Amino acid sequence: MTTAAEHTGRAGQDLASREEAVMLPTYRRAPVTFAAGAGCRLFDSDGAGYLDFVSGLAVTALGHAHPEVADAVAAQARRLVHTSNLYYTEPQVRLAERLQDTLGWPEAKVFLCNSGAEANEAAVKLTRRHGKTTHEDKVGVVALEGGFHGRTLATLALTGNPAKHTPFEPLGEWVTHVPRDDPTALEAAVDDSTCAVWVEVVQGEGGVHPVPDEVLTAARAACDRVGAVLVADEVQTGVGRLGSWYGWQGCPVTPDVVCLAKALANGLPVGAMVAQGPAAKAFGPGDHATTFGGGPVIAEAANTVLDVISRDELVPRAAELGADLEARLRRLVGTSELAEGLRGAGLLQALTLAEPVAGTVAAAALDRGLVVNAVAPDAIRLAPPLVATEAELDEAAALLAGAMEAPEVATARQI
Ligand SMILES: *Cc1c(COP(=O)(O)O)cnc(C)c1O
């Protein structure tokens, strides 16, 4: 059998130049081609191993090529892949039941989709529809500066990063952003035209910034004052990563809507919006839909993920490992001149640097066999799988220490 590349005479070119010839250049990729994975390890096309401490952006919480997820996917693929949402399929109902149970929301209602942006997009429509039941202009949203909610037009508008907005404006006037650490500003921004307030409990893409409890409390109070919906975007923090099933469960407030995605199917594309209370009644038939969302294969993958997390008690394990990771990072702060501090929660941590050389440190780490990412110019994100071991934490800390001492890092720091 000839491959497409052989057929077109492209086989001799390296993948980067083939990609450049055919793909829109939306990604700045690291110079590595991953070809396989197992547990916390990735293997490149030459067979070299890497310790994956970013988990495909907080996605592969059970590690790569998890055998039970693979078996569930294969078995369901042989049984039934797709019917559309015109018909009942059992795996998606079971998934929604599992979400209710793990959230502890017996009355909650679920919409299943394919990504984090889609979960947030669904929540925009739900909360707007709900707001309009009060009055026609109750469509405003208050969100936090530094928040990240997706790249579609509506979720980009929610995202609190003006530089990402500018090239795509106009995005409409329906979102007001307030600082992530100012409860008074948040309270003041919420008025009768507000249908929802959007928060992450830890801002992931925004740089791994925990949102203070006072801000979450103010958001809850402001929503209650005006009859708005509190939306927790838990796409990155949900499904165990912070040491609770969902990040809000470790906070002093309960949201009305939770958006999930990343880790829910351990790498297969899934999203979920879960709503409780009056907003959960806002959608009727035809108000929202998706062709693929909640399909049997993805739902079986997600069901297996939730089963394995429960059975193997990975939620408390994540809390334990998070504390262990924190201790190791704290040691780095004590021993490395470049490591300045840390922030985060559970297994979502950032090591902050005294200088804006995180990109160079992440590249040096990759060279040494450790996958981490520069989540800000001066911060390295660590989001290891929930199945990491203490020995792997030690290995990662040692590799990161080595990366910070790399000659190219010294050059970038001009020392
Ligand atoms: C990643 C992320 C999203 C977007 O998810 P996609 O699957 O990339 O659309 C939304 N919100 C948060 C908090 C995220 O971390």
C-alpha cells in the first residue's frame, strides 16, 4: 500500500515542510513529532521517550493510550458509532447520569457537545434564553480579565484577552470584563441587564491564576441579586484535576452552570454543559443541537474515564499528588535563582520565573525529555496526569531544574 505522501512524492520531505505547504499556520509548534504514548510517557517519531507533564493541555488525565478507554472505544466502535441526536442512545444518558452524580446535582440537566468552546457557547445561549424570560434586554455577561473560554466568536468575546479580540472585532457589546481579583468591581458591573457571570475557579490559559474566594462569593451574591446565572467554566479544572471532582467543590460557592470538556474523555473530543436550577429549564426542542455531540463512542470513552477515576480513587489521589507537586516546585523555588514562585491548585500548577524566559525553559525541558508549557512569558504550566507517580514527580522536577540551568536559558536571560 502506498501512503498519500508517497503517492504525491512528498514522503522525502520532513513533516514540518509538508505541514507548512498544506495547513493554515494557526499553531506555533514545538519541533517534535509525537507518534505514540503510554501512561505518563510520550514517544517521538525516533522512539525517544518524554515525560508528559502537560497532558495535552490538561486532557489526558488517565495517561496516554489508557487500555480500558481504548477497549471501550474499540468495542463501541464495533457496535455503533453514530446515529445523530434524532434517536435515543444509551451511553449518552449514562454519561449525563454520571455527571449528575459526580456534581452532586440530582436535578441537573446536561447538554453534550464536542469541545470546551462548544460547552461555553451552549451556556451563552442557555443563559441568554433564560435572561430573556425576565426581560428582552437581559443578555449581558460579566466575565473576568484573563479568563479563557474558547475561540468561537461568542466564547472569544467572553475571553478576557483584548489582544485576541482586536483582529476579529466587532464581537458585540454584550460582555463586560472586570479584574479577576476585585469583588467590588464585579458587584458593580452586574446589573439588571446581566443574564450571567462567567468564572473559572483557576484561570488556566490565562496563566494558572486561582480566582480568589471573595470574587467567587461576590459573583454568587451579584447573580442572586439580579437573577443572573453563575457559570463556572471548568473545562480545564473539572474532572478531578484540582483534587475534587469539580473545582467549585473546593470553593465557597455553588454555580448554576458548569462547562466541561478537556479531561472528560481522556483525549477524545467531548464537551458538556450542565445546568441546575431555573436556567436548566430555558432550552426546549430546537433551541440547540449538534450532529456529533454525545455520540456513543465518545460517551463510552467518557463513561470509562469517570468509572476509572471513581474506582481508582483518583480524585483524592490528585489532591495528594498536587500537594507533592507543590512541595517539589517549592524546593525548586528555594534552590534555583530563576524560579521565583508558584501558583495554582491541585495538579494545575505554574512555576513562575524571575524573568520572561518561560518559552526558552519549556524548549530546554522538551530537549531533556520533559513536556511542559509556557503558559505566560514568565510561567511554566505543569498539569501532569492524575496517574503520575511520586517517582515521576521527582523526575520532572529534576528535568525542570536542568532546563532552567540550560545554556540557552542563560543566553535568553543575558547572563
Ligand atoms: C481549553 C479551554 C476552553 C476551550 O476548549 P476547546 O476544547 O479548545 O474549545 C474553554 N475554557 C477553558 C477554561 C479552557 O481551558
